Amino acid sequence: MSSKVGIDEILETVDMIAYKHLNIRTVTLGLNVLDAASPSPGVTRRRVVEKMLHEAGGLAEAVDEISGEYGIEIVNSRIALTPLAIVTAPLVASVDGARAKEELVELAKEIDGIAGDIGIDLVGGYGALVHKGETVADRVLIASIPDALTSTGRICSSINVADTRSGINVDAIAMLGHVISEVGKRSPEGHGAACARLMVLANAPEDNPFMAGGFHGLGSADKVVNVGVSGPAVLLAAIRNAPDLDLRGMAELVKRTAFKITRLGELVGREIALRIGAEFGAVDLSLAPAPAPNESVARILEAMGVESMGLPGSVGALMILVDSIKKGGVMAASRTGGFSGAFIPVSEDPGMSAAVSNGTLTISGLLALTAVSATGLDMVPIPGDTPPDVISSLILDQVAIGVAVDKSVGVRLIPVPGAKPGDKVNFGGLFGEGVVVDVPHEGSGPLLARGGRVPPSLLTLRN
């Protein structure tokens, strides 16, 4: 079989870029900052900043160069750091709790400022891995999240509270309900937007280029480029142009289209890694919607034949879509990573937001969809007076799905102060405009109060 690319395929890719808004959603540079660890706060901050300047100072310029040379939009340049609860453990051990919290917030502010200076949009890694329990440093970092996120604009925080092999840390989930509630109340924008930079995870992928869940995995090389592709408008156009295909034919169409999209992401990622002296890591295959015309995963499902997003058949259609994307993408990339599926964020996807507004999509429907989507309850605006134990109960439901089916899931709930179900709220930029989702005012407080850790799933007995 010939390995040459035909002229028709080249023209089709050009058409995707020029007329169907195919883009690379993010290029994320993972940086190992374990060598910044020190009992001295000043030393830790200096080492992290120096590492960012030295290793990531040329990232934005390289991204711009590749974007211009290939004629492909690259929406965001990001950095993912080693989870900072690990890096700052010696610092936390050397000072009292109140000062340790203050020093972590100062570190976040300094990272935020440097990121702005070098043209980086978001920085992940202000987080902790607590699926097996919390260290003192983990607890201090989690307590500092409200101050860190509401005093910065680029810092992203992620906390992994569960995985299939370790079980579920209910104590951490109970804490995080209060943290999310506090971040929502104190967001300087007044509508909880800082919560968009906080994600609670189960089975956290260590090579995730998407924020807020991205961090640099402990098993990774010192400097790694991971890429997140996009392409909802391309798939939407392809499906709309093939109304007579049966489901097998539609799956093949999605698979072939995903192959082309992913191949472009692999090319861009390798070129940028080469220019900045990094290893190339993985391509995240996830369809990432955006608050723009035709950039909606919900509209793709409706084009497939779902009457309205959230109605019966939505889970089945999303499963077909995600499975086909994975089959096409895995053939196009040397290595896939991250979430690799289809994101269904409420505020970032106009079709999802419309479905909430017209009543076909509820919080229960969203949870059902997450069993087959790429993430979980993502960018879901909820009333600002939602009690913390309800927030924690929703997190518990979501991570339980992730553990039960052995997949990565993330939760981004946004309590909007003063908002009622059905209200619209605009978070700006890629975070989009969402409709506040109705959630129960009671959760499972007594269950959470039992505390402890849920034992690992039987799925772990694979050896």
C-alpha cells in the first residue's frame, strides 16, 4: 500500500482549516520542578521561576512560528508543573501552618506573573494527589486554593481524589465541597469564574494538556510537550453532509475524520517539541467545544439523530462518537494521552447550554453522559447557595462513575453567587456562557460525614 498522501486528502485538510475552524486547542509544556523543593520559601519560588523562564520562555514564540508556517490556529499555550503539594512539602514542614499557606499563595502569585511575562495562558499543577490519603502538605495546599485562585488569573488547580486501584478518598471530597463553595463566593469577577480553574479528578491522566486538570506526571521526562486537538465544526459538517449513512457508515466517517484531525496535532506537537528542546509526549484526542458557531459536541449528537441533547438516545450517540474518535485517532498518533474522548462542558458548549435552558438536559442526565464522555461534570454553573455537602455529594457520584468503569473523569462545578436555575452567566473567553443548572438542595451529608476511604474496586485484581 502506498504511503503517499493524496491530493484529495491534502485539499480536504486545507478545507478543514480554512472553512471549518479546525484548530489545535492547546500546546502544553510539562515541566518537572521537583528540583525546586527546598525548606526555604524564597529558594523554592526562585527555582520554579528560573525553571519556567529557562525551559518555557520560548514556548509562546515557537507556537506562534508554527502557527504561521502551517496556517493552523493554536488557541492556547500552557504549562503543566509537577503537583506543587509534592514540591513544597519541605517548605511546609519547615514553617508553621499559617505561614506555609501564605507562602504557597505567594508562590502561586509569582508563577502567575511569570506566566504572563512569557505569554503563557494557563499554568496547571497547583494541586495534589490524595487518592490514597493526604499529607500535611496536601492539606495545606488544599486550604490555600481559595486564596491562590482568587488572587491570580492563570493558575489552575487539580486534586486527584480517587482511582480504580486505590479507591475513593471521601475525606478529601468533603473538604473540596467547602473549597469550591468558598472560591465561588470570593471570585473577584463576582460570578464564580475562578472555579473554572479548579478541577477534582479521578484516575487523573498524567499527560493531560487541557486545563484545569493538567499537571506534569511523576513518571514523565523533565520537559514534555502534549497537544490537545479540537475539530467539532469539522465533524459536525461531515455528519450533516452525510444524512443517508447508517450508524456503521457514520462511525467510519467519524473515524476517518478523527484520523486527519489527530495527524495534524501530532505534526504540530512534534515540531514545537523539536524547536524548544523537549520530548514529544502525547496527543489528547478529545473533541473540545468552544463558545462559537458550530463548535458544539451537543450539535454533533443532534446531527447524528438525537432530537435534542439530553433526551433518550444521547448516551448511545455519545458512545458511538467517542468510540469512533478513539479508533481513528489512535491510528494517527504515535501515542495518545489525556482524556481522549469528547468534552461536554455546559458553559463552553452552546448546544449543551441550550439543552439545559430548554429542560432536556438535567444534572442527572449530565451524570449519565459522563459514563462515556471524556471528562465528567464539566463547567457546570450551579446556584451560589448550593450547600458544600451537595457539591461534595455530586463529586462523589462523579468519581464513583470513573472508578466503576475505570476511566478518567473530572469535575468543575461553578457556584454562581446570587444565581438561580435558568439564569445565564458569562465567564468570558473559552469558558463561555452557561445556564445555571438546577441541583438538589440536599445531598448525602451523613454519608460524607462517615469519612474515610472507599476500598478499591474489584477491577484492580488484574495481575
